[in-house]
Amino acid sequence: MTDADVVIVGAGPCGSFSAFVAAKLGLAVVVCEKREEIGVPVHCPGHLSVSGLKRLGLPLPAGIVENEFRGAVFYSPSGREFMVRLDFPITCVVNRELFDKHLAELAIKAGAQYHLQSRVESLAFERGFVEGVVVNHEGSWETLTSRMVIDAEGMSSALLKKAGLQTLDRSMVVNAVQAKVEGPDDLDEDTVEVYLGQKYAPGLFAWIIPGRDGSAKIGLATKSGDPRDHLHRFMHNHPTASKKLARSKIINLSLHPMTLGGPIPKTYSNGLLIVGDAASQVKPTTGGGVIFGLLCSKIAGEVAYEAIMNNDFSESFLSRYQSRWKAEIGFDLTVMCQIRKLLNRLSDKQLDKIISLCSKLGVNRILEEVGDLDFQGKSLIRMVRRPGVLAVALYLLFSSLASGQVNI
């Protein structure tokens, strides 16, 4: 007898969505979460694409959605602007604590069991197969047996190492800080602001996400230094952002790492599947991991069901999980990895030039017509025949070549 068909490690969005899918299909699911409360502490601003939620078939209760956005404005390092605006909401920001709790409630209603304050310390192996986990529950150790395990532990990668799998690329990890502020000035309620430049956010960018209540979520990610120092500099010294945030008061702040290096090479083993941040199924261009992570988590729940129905938990059978998620998002992740590497090589002067080119060549109109926030690789293929986008792409490539930073 086993304690469950599937044990899932981690009650973040990916763990809970895998639990929901598997339990809804009739499997006995146990979710182990090391913290005492789901969704706490909050580790990301919760900025999600509307189309991504629709693709997942995941409508959200009104109280979870804090705001919706029709556009975004991008600021170059010198303050030049590039605006993209649509006639309908393209993204939303959610209360991440409530969002995580909502997904867990869906899983529980479908029949999943949650064990809080239960830290998974290691995997339980039998004849080379993962057949459960070793759990530390408030100092008491026990082994939960299962027919297979889904690892949604996040970026710690502790279980991946125990399974002998390659972990995420640590050279492509950035450190992020996010804060909620009261009293920002001069924000368009339905427009997200993105700030580029090495001076304030080396390695990614900074952001301001307005709320409907007059507050905003702000943050940035950086490859070097303390992100809190970068945030202070951004709020007080940036020529544009400082005017909007001069009178703002931080009411909470959190730190978290983000992986921008693309997915790990292998996301399955005998009796084991890996999803979400643990698998680095994160957009390298933006650091957004919720939508792609949930898409992969859905596939993991379905493949777990198929494995149990076929009583086959071998690598060869479970490899269908990786084949399916790669068919869904693999191309886009590959393209985004290359874009991220190019962006990391650009100087602030080159970023200024790109923003100017985008504005002059009307790239915003092209993005409004064919752009997709989630599937950026496929969108780029649709856009690249347009002269404006092609000119920007060529400038980006040749700027990197001219500085000797790209080899072909």
C-alpha cells in the first residue's frame, strides 16, 4: 500500500495546479509544503497575461485581480519612451497570496490533501525509482510512499541534485526585489511601466505596476550588488521614476532570485517529474514564470495520470512529459534565451538607440497587431518580415557583433 498515487513537493502555483489536474482525473494526491501558510511570503508581483489565463482555462474570482492593463511604456536609460497600447486588457496583476490560495482550494476541492509545515528533505528510492519522499514535519520525520513524485520545490533544486539531474544555470540567476508603495504620482492606472538600463537594473529591468487603489507594485532584478540598494537608487535618482515615486512610502518589501537561463536539460527521471522554477520553465526575457509553469504543471498532472493508468513509471514513459511541454513552449524559450543573451550584452547607449528605432519605425503598431506576451518566439517569427522589426533586430545583432561580444 502507498500513501498516495502522487506526492507533490511545494504548494506554489505549479504544485497546486499539478495537484488540481491529477486529483480531478481521480488520482490520490498529497501536497507537501514546508511553510505554515500557502502564498506567504509573496515572491513576485503577480503580473500575468490575460491570454495565458484563458489558455489555461483559469478564470479568477474578482477579488484576486487587483488591476488590468491595456498598455505598457518602456523607458530607455536616458528617458526616451516607447509605448504599446491596445483597445482591450492584455495583462492583469493579481494578489499573489490569494492567487496561490485559490489554486490550492481548487486542488483540495478536487480531492488533493495538503500537508503544511512539511519540509521534504529527500526522495525515497526503491530499485532506482522514486517511490515517495522523506518529510520533516515539525521535527518529526516520516516517509510518504507514492507511485511517483512531482517536484515543484522552486529554485532550491535540492531534490534535483538527489535525483542526479542537472540543475538550473546559476550564471543566469538574478536577484529581484519587489515592494508595494503608497502615494505614487502621475501613473496611468491601466499602463505598466518598464525601465531599462544597466545603471539601475543590470541584468533585467525595473518596473512600476499601478494598482486601482492609488498604490503600486515596484521592483527590479539585478545581476550584481544588493537589489535593495538598486531599488533605492531607482526610486530616488532615476530621472523619470524618481518624480513618480518621490513621495511614495514602502509598506512591504521582499527579495527572491529569478532564473533567466532557460529550462534544465532533463525534467524527468524514473518516478519523477519536475515543474516550474525547479525546471527553470521561466521566460528569460522577463523572468515571468507563472503562465509557462502552469502550462507545464497541467501536462505533468496529465502524464502522471497516464503513468498510473499504465503502471509504468520508467524514464522512457515519463519522457512524454518533456516532449509535450517542449512542443508547447520549447521554441519560445529557446528564442527568448537568445534574446536575453543579446540584451545582456547591450550598453545603455545601444538600448537608447533601440528604443528610438522602435518609436520611429512604428514597431508599437506591429506589436499591437501580432505580439503575444507569452509566446514571444512565435510572435517574433510573425513580426520579423515587417521592415520596422527587422531593422531593430538587425541593429541589435550588429551592435553586439561590432562590440566583439557575439561570435557567429
